Amino acid sequence: MDLHPTEDQRMLQDAAQRYLAERHPPAAARAAAARPLPARLAQWREIAGQGWPALLAPVSQDGLGLGLGLGLGLREAWIVAEAAGRHLLSLPLAANMAVLPTLCAAGAAGPAAQWAAAMMAGDTYFADAVPRPDGSAFVEGAGEGVRALAVRRTGARALRLELLAPAAGEAGLDPTMPVARVRSPEVLESADLEAGPETWTLLRTRLRLLRTAELLGAASAALDAAAAYARERRQFDRAIGANQAVKHRLADDWMALDDARLAGVAAAAALDAGAASAERDSLFAPLLAAEAGRRAAQSAIQVHGALGVTWECGAHLYLKRVLRLAASLEVEASRSELLERIWEGAGGGLAA
């Protein structure tokens, strides 16, 4: 399996980095919770104009995803999600990209088709609602006028898609992504989808990998900021980056992030190719990324010294994004659970 990026993938990466650097500066990330709806929708229209939300939607339904041997796949979506994390995008792009193929699978008629068309056209985006056992919902990307989308598994071969009423967003742990906790979500519309367990598994796998990419993007940006500061900050008439305690730690962080990135790209490629190992492969990346991302973001604050704990320094924003995404990954599966599932998957492969 060739994991080197193609020319088209490099062009996509450059375009995503350039757009987000110009159109989503750090000031936008800092003020995410107070950003008005018209500004958020205007940015979503621009993002939809780039085609990013439709990267995984089937070509047969006006998407850009794999279909009939054509289109793009999770490797391209990974590139965009990582760029979104690097620039602390305050819109739930990864969740929208992951859920769109499921909306398309509901058919060309009904509310799910309308939601999918509106998302791809740039008319709206959906906050990501995660139902809780007590009937409440945790909403990522919440805000005035922003409806949320929840996907429930209601049976062995059934999913329910629910469109929830908007909830006011607030700055939680991660101030760059407004969130809300809704005790009794109001369901505006719903759609039932007859689908096998593989549809649910594929949805969760896509979301897991895209959140991992976003986490690695934020952690890599923190590492780059720390390395830049270590080159310019001088003590005893030399840059602090010349000290082994600093440069070796930064090098170790780079290696750990690169290992996690390679695992994620390999899993994305396996999923695109329909490989039998794809589900198992997707477990390595979040396991490696959560540990490496936390360490890199925490190291970035330490390298900045006293400056690193101030609001003016952006290092804490990357750390908070990493911590939130790591928590969302670990809610679904803890480190011990991931290791057990990897071990079981490897055992099955050996038995075969």
C-alpha cells in the first residue's frame, strides 16, 4: 500500500492550509462562542464551495466520494480534517463530512435527502449531537440558529436520524468550538434508515478517524509554535532550542505525532480500499494520537515558559482542542478497550 500523497492530495493540502490561514485566523477561533450566525454560515458556504463537506458523499448523489471507480475518499477527508484542526476551525466540519454518506444512504426522497442537499449546497451545517443514556444530548458546534443532527442505532438493522432544535452554544473546555448540554432535546424531524450493522460501524469509523486527524492537526500546530519559539527565545546568549532538554523533547514529540499520522493515513487508505483489516487498522490511530497529541501540546506550553500560560499565547488553545478531541475519542473506547480490540483482531487474523 503506497501511503505517499499524490499530486492531487498535495494540492488539496496546500489549498486547505492556504484558505484556513487566510479565512480562519486565530482571532476567529478565540471568539468562536460569540461569533454571530451570519458569519458562521458565510464561512460554511465558502467551505462548501471548496467541496469539502461532500468529500465522502457518493458521486451518484452529487458528492465527491468513491463511487463507480471515481471520486475521492477518506484519505482526502483526512487531509482536510487535519488542516481544520491545525487552524482550530470553529465549525463541526469533521462530523458533517462523516455523517453525510449516511444521509445519502437514506435515499433520494425524504428529509435526510433534503438535509444532505442543503449541507452540500452550503445553505446550512449541522451541529453534532451525541445522545446520552439519560435522554440528554451533548452538542458540538452548537449556536443560535444551528440545528443539530443525531444518529441513533434503534435495532440490528435500523438507524434513526434526528434533526434537533438549535441550542445556545457556549465556550466549554475548548473555547474554539461552542458546545451545549441539552437536557431534553426537541426533535424537529426524523428519518428511519434500514441498514445493516456495517453502516453504523462505517459511520463511527469515519468519525473516529476524522477526529483523530483534527487532533493531530492541532497538536502539530502546537509543536510548530513551540519549535519556532525555541529558535528565537534566547537565554545565556543562545537560543533555548540548542539545549538538549528542549530539542530532544520536541524531536520525540514530532516522531510520536508522525507515527500516529502514518497509522491514520494507513487506516484511511484501508477503508477506501475496502480492506478486511480496515476496522482494526482504524483503532491504532486514535490510540497513538491521543497520547502523542496531549504530550506535544503540553510540551508546547512548557517550552513557552511563563508566556505559555497566558491567554495571549495561543498554546493553550491547541491544548484544549487536543484534550476535547481526545476525550471524545476515549468516550467511545478507552485505551484498554482499544488495546483489547486490536489484540482480538490480530488473534482473528492469525487464526485465519
